[in-house]
Amino acid sequence: MIVAVGLGSMRGQVYKRTITEASDVESFTTDAGELYPPSKSVVPLVRVEVAVAGIIVPGFKVQASGGFGMPGYHTFNIAFVYLIASR
């Protein structure tokens, strides 16, 4: 199990540019602190994942993990590790 907790702050400017289905360009610039959450200068960060690993053959390991994080995203990772034998 992977658990992480922290604090983050948003500073600077954010520029967003999108193109609509009618090919209109919409853009805006704003302070980063106004996006999430609007009234806070410090944002809590949380990550929780469950991980599973197994050795498939000698020297080859597969690890998979999945979970969620705050503010608002889900994660899924697969890692392949090949261990080179020493001679």
C-alpha cells in the first residue's frame, strides 16, 4: 500500500486556450490560486494506492498499482523490471 500526504500552493499565471467545435478560439489568463479551491492559498494533497508485485520468471518482476489522489485524479501503473544477474 502506498500512502502520501502533503501540502501544495499555487502561484503564477495560468493560460488556457481551447478550440470549440465551430473552430472558435477561446482563451483566458488568470491567477493560479483562483482555480482550486478559490478561497485557499494552501491545497491538501493525498495519494492512496494498492500495489501488487510478482516474480514471473527468475530475474523478471511485474508490479501493478492503482488508487486515487486528491485533488481529483485516479492512477493506474504497471512496471516491468528485469534484473541483470551479476557474474
